[in-house]
Amino acid sequence: MKNGLLRKILPLFTLFLVVGGQNSMCDMKPIQFTKDTLENGLQVIYHIDRSAPVVATIVHYRVGSRDEDPNKTGYAHLFEHLMFEATTNIPRASIDKYVQEAGGDLNAHTSFDETVYYLRLPSNEIKLALWIESERMRGLLLEPVGVETQRGVVIEELKMRRNNQPYGTLLDEICDALFPGSSYQWTTLGSEEHLRRASIEDFRNFYNNFYRPNNATLVIAGDIDIDEARKFVKEYFGALPKAPQPQRNDFRIETMKGEVRKKIDDEKAQLPAIFIGFRAPAIGDADYYPMTILLDILSAGESSRLYQTIVDKERLAAQAGAFPFALEKSGMAAFYAIAAPNKKIDDIEKLIFKEINKIIEKGITDEELTKAKNIKESEFIFSKKDVMEKAQTLARYNSYYNDPSLINDELKKFLSVKKEDVQRVAKLYLGTQNRVVLQYIPKKSS
């Protein structure tokens, strides 16, 4: 399974294409889709793409680590794994087997706000995909052998990601300091102690609260006939009962009170590293778009400000960059740098803040804004060429905004950003002492 969070920690941004005039947004055909809602509350989106004889299905559940009890963390991620176990009509170790024997593939990911399952199969196997997902939605068997197997897998993954890799605690440290008092304060990996002491009844309660048709979006995209797909959806999902809306945490987040700074000895690290986090706009907030443009200007490609200054000119770091970490209720602007051998991490930190302050004080150039918009347009165009990516995007926009049409419209929000918008959000979100600064220092094991 994929955990989409930690893969974002040390990205190497590469600008592999700048879009030319012949590929402009006005030349792109809008993504057509049809949306239904079943009587049990399941929202279903259909999209036809006949570029290949395949069908992609997404089931996007509106549950993530944000929805966990603070004393029972890690459940959302565990369910990403448990949903590949047995159901009422599917034996253990069979879901993967059925899909692979049919010539398909499958995976899943968990985040703070969502848990998403996806299947890709030959289009004549659409019924297999829908049968599997309907079985998992209400027929999952939470039995001791399956639960203990996946509990062990998840705990080992937790140890590997958090304890056995360089800078493995950084997301835990940043979230704990940046989102105090909220359910973003812990990460999707959760607590090993909480996972070990959880009972099967705890897991059943979590499943019954969140894994319901009225807490999910199903997307079916690819070489399909919509009328036929509707019949299959009714056959497999129509009889599932509607449930009350899930019980959720009231989301509250405390005001930060200045800088949180930590120096962390890390036995796994070979080189010193610095990570800086600021609170940033939530996904879809009006300020999210200029903030994303700002971070691309700072870090996208070898012509970006951070690379040019810290890596290329001063040669202080082997890697340096920034990226947005947008969540449904809040967000983070994260900066990182891995020191070059024999270079001081304090010198790198000074240069990162120097580049941030340049934009706060003087803004950006026309050329930088154009380049950043070209990056977004390139990403937009290429994301529309893959049926699975389109399906995931439709599901996400429907779940977060109840508006899947944003798959066609969101790019306009990036292209409408002005230079003064970028300078404004730099000052508003980055010109503050309310931030987290983590310095990881290699520690020789004894």
C-alpha cells in the first residue's frame, strides 16, 4: 500500500517540460462526467475515456487520521491494510489474486483527511472491481488472524519509517508543534502503543462509523458504457444500508506562540539537515493558489531561488527545496535542505530565511511568475492523460468540495495569481515567528 505523506518529505522537484502555446489550456477539452447519488448516500461519478480498454475505480472514504480518537491513533492507516483481508464472500489473500489474475493492479493510500482505494482492470472486468469494493464497504471480516497479521505489518512499517530511516521523525515533530490542540497533531502512522493495545471491537467500531456508503465517493472511469455501469452499481451497492453521518472530532487548532526549535540527534542520518514548517492555507482556500506558486518559485527546478543560492552558488547543500502540504482544515509550507559534507547547517538556515525575506520585501519577477504558471499548466495537461489520475482527481474534488467540475476549473485559479498575491501570502504566512525549525544532526551509534 502507499502512504502518500512521507513520500513528500524530500521531493526532488524537476521541471521536465514548459508548456508551449500550442498546448495551452484553451486547447484542452473539458473532462466530461456524470454524477449520481444512490438512496444510501453513495456518490458515484462516471467518466468515459476510450484511449485504452481499461477501467479504473476509486473509492474515496472521507476518513483519515484526523478522525481518530487521540488515544486510539493509527487506525485509519491500519484499515488501509485490513481492507485487503477477507470479506463475507472473499477469502483471505484473494483480493490481490483475483485482480492480478484478471490482468489488473490495485493499491491504496491514507492521509490526514482521506483513505482511498483504487483498482485498474481490463474494461470487461468492471464487475469484478465493483464486487470487490462493495464487499469491502460493508462486508469486511475483522477476524483475529487477519487483524493480527495486518497489525504486525503496520507496526513494522511504523518502525521502518519513523525509527529506521534518516530524519524519520520529522513529520511527527513538525505536526506536533505546528498544529497544537488539533487532530492534525499526530500523523497517519499513529502510535505503536495505541495499535498494540487496540481490540478487535475498537476496530469494528471504527469501521462501522466510517466505512459506509454515505461517507464515500465511487468513481468509475475508462472504457465504459455509463448505462451499463449504473446497472452494475445498483446491483452491487444499491442494497447497502444508509447509516447516520459518521461521528467526528470537532476540529480545533490552537494559536501558535512563537518559534518551536529543536536540535535532534539522529543515528540514521549521514548528513545534517534542516526542516522548517510554517502554517499555510488549507487546500482550496483562496490563498492556497498563490502560496503554491510561491513555493514553486522558491524550489521548482534548478533555476529556482533555493537551488540557485544554496546548492549551486554557495554549495552549502546537496538538496534544498520547499513544498506545500495542503490539508482540508489547514496546511503547511515546508522548507528543507540536506547539508553538503562539512557545511554548517546554521549557514543554510540563514540563506533559507534570506530568500524568504527577499520575496516578502521585494516580491517576484514577471519571469518567475510565468515559469511557475507554466509548471501548473504542464501538470494540469499531463494529469488529464491518465485515466487513474483523472479518477482520483474527480473523487478528491467531490469529497472535499462537492464539486468534481473543479477538475476543469481549478487551473484558472493558479493562472489568475498576480505578483502582488504572491508577495502578500509570503508576508502573511512566512513573515512570522510562528514556525517550527528542526535541525537533524548525525549521531554516531555507540
